Amino acid sequence: MTSPQPQPRLNRRSLIKATGVGGLVIGAGALATVALPASAAAFGWSDDGSNYVVDTGADLVFKVSKSNGDLNSFVHRGVEYQGYGKNSHVESGLGASTVTISASGSTILITVVHGSLIHYYAARSGENNIYMWTYKAADSVTMQRYIVRLKPGLLTFTGGDAWDSAATTTIEAGDVFRATDGTTHSKHYSGLRVMDYDYIGAKNAAGTVGIWMVRSNHEKASGGPFFRSLLRSGSTGSPDLYEIVWYNMAQTEAQRYGLHGPYILSFTDGGAPSSALYARNLTTSWADGLGIRSHVPASGRGRVAGVGINGRDAAYTYTVGFANTDAQYWAVVNAGTGYFSCPGMLPGTYTMTVYKDELAVQTGSVTVTAGGTTTLNTITITGDPSTAPAVWRIGDWTGSPKGFKNADLMTYAHPSDPRAAAWTGNFIVGTSAVSAFPCYQWVAVNNDLLVYFKLTAAQAAAAHTLRIGLSASYAGGRHRVSVNGWTSAIPAAPGNSGTRSLTVGAYRSYTSTLTYAVPASAFQTDTAQWNVLKLSVVSGSSGDGYLSPGLAFDCIDLLA
């Protein structure tokens, strides 16, 4: 059945052009609007020669370039919110593309084809939303993100990733800035993991308009539930919203190919976007027949349900992740029962990982079938390092540096930020608080940290295993340790997580455990004497300051 193809008609956008009513009045720096009567809004599209113009029949009219697929205008309630000299687009703009438009019932679909990449915009009658999908077949066309460019001065950003671009200086790589009060800011500093948010955006000062990027389920993205990446740029000069599908900072996975989305640019009366748009709630059965490449309807997906998980520590949240080369998913475990459910999964066999906080403590395999539910019997955790008896332990095994000095701040600030406590911090077992020990260590900043501890005669007479857990390593940073007069060999470098991590709000990449067999001869035989453990970061690479080889701590313990 052929979808109806409406003729371009005089919709609200055309009416503005023809009459001037409801349009933008710009002069002497002032911005004024005239409200358009509701009856003038009509769902449909028109062709102005250079763009396809879509009226949602609500309070939103947007334009897509017929030559390159850029989103170059979005007018909400008569106010233009697009841009600061740049359009909104895939990556930094695709360039010459084939752009077509079609309509089916209450949906309008714009299709942008650029080589092996296809991008889609969809509008639904009566909704102030722009639905987007991007199909990426291979690396022949770069696609790491979609950027929404917002007009400066109209919306208010708050939080660590918001700053006045006129009152900052650049301190790192052109994207980390210091304000006049010394605080640091960057588009990287959202403080959020992928699993922590459904949307990101900003509101106007009056709180009557909100523009939000509602993230997709990230099934074709990379990095897992704890991945941190830039979500928006809160610069007063160039405010942006992002949907990131691949980012090579603290990244642990290869790119996945296929259909990303839908992700949604949503316009509201100032409140949060409707929860019906959130990836965990969204149903898009209306998109099933639109011809979107690789779109898989609900009937072609399956679910995994777990009865429970034994061996959990009640102090922590547990997450179950699923991943293969084609897709990734996750589900939070019920704190009381241990039950979990992960719906909407593409068919296939997945590696299933149980995480205690952010640390993998159990793995397995599960197969998902279309239209079916795979039910798992109770899982018993056997890989939690915290269960091993220890002479002493600094922190706990969580896959993150939470609890250590400056750990909370580092998700939304640079390590040089004046709010950070001094990165020094030698530790006395039994006396020092965990919060006194720095979460990060670098060759050129705070190397050769010391840990003082005492042993009983029986403990000093035996060899022990020292374990150092890392939640991230930058530039191959790892420890060579010494205990009193004994010095260890240098272990192999942990996994390489790509470019910057510790300075862009990402404390987790490849988690790893460094183990050292410390002989009994290394320890003090006089139980009144302190043993001194020295932690020295080493690497085959070099760098200056906070970009020198470094690492993030997870836990340190000496096993009994």
C-alpha cells in the first residue's frame, strides 16, 4: 500500500511568510513575538525551495535543508531557537545528500541519504517533538553524534557543564575552561553516566519553555551503562545538545553499527519532557511501517528476566549488563528481591555481566529470541573480591573510586579545580579515613604515595598478596610498589581506554586488578614498627601535570 503524499500546502510557517503574523520581529537587538491563534496551526509540510518545512500542528515548525539534511530552523511558539551561525546536524554536517519527504497518516518522515549513512527526521501530528534515527553501516561516513545548536541567550543552563564563555580561559585541549573564580567547566562535566539520565537540556529564564534531547536506548552505542560522555555544551556562546553514539574517551568497546535511535528533540512548557518518550517507556509502533532501515518492531524483540541474585551486598546497587558485537542493554536489580528484567532486546546471544556498583562480579551467557522471554534461575555471585579475607583494606571493591578524596567532584570538574582538596595524602591503616586518600594518582602530580601499616608477628612471618584495584588507567599508568626494602616488578599495562579520561569526568574505563606477591622477608619483624608501602606510578609514556600517566583507584588491600 502506497503512503499518501500530501501536496505542499499553506501551513503555519507559510502563513507567517505570507502575512507576517506570528513571525519573529527583530530590530535593535530586540526579539518580540506575536502569538498565532491555535486554529492557524495545521499538521503538514511545504517546500520553500531550499528546505522542507514541517508544521507539527502544535507549537513547533522546523526546517530541514533539501541539499544536506541539516536541521536549520526550529521555531517554537513563534521563537526561533536554532543556531549561532551553525546548523544542527549529524557529526559536523554531512554535506551534499539526497533528501526526500513522505507522509503516512499522522506521521511525516524526512530521509537524508549520504553515502552509506541514512538519517531520519519524523514528526507526529500534535506533538512538539522531532524524532530522529541514524543508520550507520560502516566507517565510510563518520558518525559519532548528533549536535543540536541552540541560539545563545534564550535558554538557561545550570550545573557544572554550564559556563559564561566570555569570562573563562582555556586550560586544556580547547574544551576545558577556568572561570574567573577558579572553578573549571566543560561540556564533558555532566556528572552523569548513561544509565543515570533520560534527557538533557535547558529552560528559558521564566521557566516557560524547555528544549530537551531525550536519549535513545543506546542499544547500538558503546561503553555500557556506566559510560560517561558529553551530553550538552552549556557555554553561553555556543550552547549545544548532543546524542552521542560513539566517543573515544574512557571507551572500552568498539563501535557498533546499525540503526541508532530514536532520540528525540522535545519542546515543552518548561517542564521535563514526557516520560512516555524515555527509552524505557517509548513505544514506536507508528514507525513500524515507515521503511526506516533496520528498524525492528517490538514483535521482533525479546526479554530476559532473572529470578534473583544471591551473594549481593545490601550496601550497593546491582546492575545486569548484556552485550555482544551488535547491541548492548542493562537492567537495575531490585534491591529487595534480586529480580531483574530487560525488555526490548534484539535476538542473539549476549555476554551477561552482573555488576556490584560498577564492578563486574559475575559473568555468563544468555540467548534472546524474538517474541520470547528467557527466564534465568537464581544467580549466585562468586567473583566479588571483597569476600576475600584481608589484613587491611582501603576502600571497597566497587569498580569506582567512590569514597576516596575528590572522587565526587571529578565527575564535574578538572583536577586542578580549587574545590579539589590537595592531591597528596599518605595513609595510616587504622587511623586515616578513606576520604583522605586521593582518588587519582599521576606521575607528575602526586607520585610515590605512602601507606603505613603494622602487622602481628604471625602476619609478618607469612607472605601476602597485595591487590590494587584500578577503575581506569591513563597513558599506561600502573604501580610499581615497594614494601620497606623490597621492590616489585612492573606489571603489564592495563587496557588502553583511548584518549583523555581522568580530566574529562570519566573515572571508569577498563577496570583492572594489579596483584603483587610480597614475600615474608619484606615485612618488619618488630611488630611495633611501621611497614611502609610506596605506590609509584610508572609508564612507558610521558606527559605533563594532569596529563601525565595516571590512574584511578578502586580499592587497595593486603590479603590475609
